[in-house]
Amino acid sequence: MKHKLIAWLLVLAACFAFYASPTLAAERDSISVTGHASAEVAPDMAVLFGGLEKRAATAEEARENLAKEMAAFKHLLLVQAIPDQDIQTIHYSLQPEYRFEKNRRKLTGYAARADYKVKIKNLEKLSDVIDKSVNVNLLIDRVDFGLNNRSLFENQLLDEAVSNARSKAAVVARAGGRSLGYLIRASLGTVTGATRTMNRNMMMAKLEDGAAMESTPTEINPGVISVEANVSLEFALE
């Protein structure tokens, strides 16, 4: 009985090796490569993040004062031809404020705050938006620079990365006397670096420089955005 069992195990092992070998060989009969593409492009739009904040002795007074500044802020944006759908209130709060005296909490008033995300599709308007927003007491947290047609640019860059990978694979295949066959699998990496941020400290430095002379417009140079894309491809060899 023991000898029969061993014989069956040997037969099964042989069958497995027979059927598995072609598959493993097929997997080895391919080439895997990575492709890369990069570019520097000037941004053509910006997203401004900032907030309005008012404090008062009562909640209603704080709310009312903030509501007036919110209306003034939205009005100046509409005057700058920023459409309503590009003006987003991302946070609103109205909270009591306290201080501690002799280990006891004492109410000192209320604080109301509204945070905004404003998309500025025409970069030439950014300076005016910043200057006029400061006049209505907007606290600017940061500005992100980007591209209006980001998806189109990303697709072009991914196409270049794929071409780069295919060229590499073709060179290696020719070196071995082979040619490229069909594409077995592809892994498309995300495009990185499609935005550039100017934070509050950088913004304040610009504003302070501009404050040296009254009514001097804020000049901001967004520079260029460095963007890169990576892909991984596997081709069959013929």
C-alpha cells in the first residue's frame, strides 16, 4: 500500500511539472520596463485659501459682523469676474471663547469664522484679488498654482512615458534578436508635481514688501511647475 501511494505521488508530481512548465516559461518569455517623462510648465490658474474672522461680546454680534464681511468679500470676487461656482465656503464656525481666572473658566465673547477656497482661472486677476481681499480683512493661508487643463497635460505626459518605456523595451528585445509582441500588463503611475504652493509666510513677505509704498499692487511670480510621470509595462517577446 505504501509503495502504491509513493507511485501515485510521483505521477502527480510529473503531471504538475508537465502542465506548469509552459506557463512558467511563457511568463519568463517577456520583458518588463519602466518609462519616465517630465516637463516644466508655467501655471495658468490659482486656488486661494483664506478666512474671515470676527469677535464680539455676543454670538449674534459676531455672526452679524462676519456676515457683513462675507458679503463684501463675495461682492469683490464677483466684481473681479470670479463666477459663483468658483467661490466655495469650506468651513464655518461660531464658538464661545473663554479665559481662565483662578482656575475657573470665564466667558470672554464669541468668535465667528468662515474659510474659503476660491478658484482663479485667470492668473492675471490674482494680484487684484489678493489686494482687495486684504481690504476686507481676509486672512490668506496659501495659494496653490496649477493648470486649467490639467487632465489633458497629464495624458500627454503619460503618453510620453509610455513611448519612453516602449523604446527601452524595443532596444533590449533587438539586442537579444527578438521583437516586441503584445502588451501583457501596464501600471500607470500618477502624475506628480501638478501644483505649486505659496504658503502664508511667503504671502506675508510679498505683502509686506508691497506695503512699503501705499497702493503698491502685490506682484507674485508663480514660476514653473515641475511635473513627472512614471509607468511600468510588460511586453511579450516574439
